[in-house]
Amino acid sequence: MPHGKPAGVRCVHLDADNRCLIFGQPERPPVCSGLAASIDMFGSDQDAAAHGNRHAMLYLARLESLTTPQ
């Protein structure tokens, strides 16, 4: 996405399972490469077992809303 990804828009580089298709590639944006997994993002093992990736998706949506110019 040459001009960045707008908040709320699905990244064009995700496959059907939400896996990055350009992971490890030089064209992967720095914002993605710098995003480190954390308990804040994924929750506990119990959260993940109970809710799958829902916690992470809500976390990422919050980050988008906090960093999108108003």
C-alpha cells in the first residue's frame, strides 16, 4: 500500500488466515516490522485459547484509532 494503510482497511498483504504475505521481505513496512508481540496485544494464553485472535484484532484497531489524524 504505497501511501500507507488507512485505519479500518484490511491490509492487502494478508492472506485468508491473516498471515502476512510479505513477512521478512524488504518491502514490508517499518511499522509492521517494528510491531513486537506482547501480552498487551495477544492477552494471556487463556485469553488466546478462549478468544482466538479477537484480542489482537481489537488491540490493533485501537492502535489505528490512536494514530489516525483526526
